[in-house]
Amino acid sequence: QAATIDISKINVVGNGAAPLASVNSHGVPRGLRGMANLGNTCFLSTVLHAVVRAPTVGGFFLKDGHNRELCTAKRDVAVAEAVNAGVLPAPEDEHCLACELDAIVAGAYSGSADPLVPSNFLHSWWMQSPEHLAKHKQHDAHEFFLSLVAAVHANLSPSERAGGAFPALGGAPPVGSKGPVSP
């Protein structure tokens, strides 16, 4: 006689991450939420769904591993300093992919059934990595994943990097590196 397991009681926990209950009270997987396609962005939706459900990454952001409010305040200061100096702000000072990924994770686990619309995330990614969205063509999910890991890692503060959700996803670039590191 096989034992019956109540899957609503199973928690998925990454190393040092917040627990991600596998299903909600209706038996629907938590963190599973539709995502609007914004034109040739199915590669983006596929990778974001996988990243959001990864216990280490989802747990990192659900535990406030990246504080959006503090990051926004720091970026506002950097932009103001650039403007006062008469120079254009750096794209990473205006757009933070870690903040946008934090918003995607929060939205996925909010309990809403409405589809997520990753337009802010897409805009931030485009501003930091315009070469990856050139000419509105189809893109490879693997290429996007590597770019995402590198860009979000670069947007995390040194203390956030030490808490490290992203090394579990195949490695992250060394501090100051511009490109992804293959596992």
C-alpha cells in the first residue's frame, strides 16, 4: 500500500532562501502565473518562469534579498549627481534589472490570477543590453538566461551578491565583469 502525500504541505527551500510552498490552498502551484507576450518575447517568458520558480532565486527575492526601495534611492542619487555634473546617467543608474526581477517574483507570488506584464523588466533589460533586443527578431532562451544572470548580478550590491542566489544558476560573472560566465 503506497502512502498518500499531501502535496500542499511540501515546501521547496533553496540554500538560505525563503520557503516556497509548492501549491496554494486550491492545489495550484505558487509562483505559476501567466505572462503577456510583448512581441517575440516568448524566450523571455520561458526563462522568467523558470527563474521565478527556482527556489534559490525566488526565495532570495521573497526574503527581500534585493531591497527595491533602497536601490531606487541610491540610483536616484547617482542620476542626480550625473545630471548636476552635466553628463548622461549610466543605464544601470536609471534601470535596475534586480529591482525589476524582484517585482516579477513579487507579482508571481502575489496570489493574483491576472497575467504578469513584464514591460518594465523588458524596458530595463533593453536599456542595459540593447544588443540583445536589436531589430525585434527572435531570440534564444539560453542567450537571454546568460545575459539575465550577468546583468542582474551586476545590479546587485556587493552584500547582496554575497547572499548569492545567482551562483546556483550556473555561475555569475566576477564583480566588474561585463559578460556571462558559462558553467
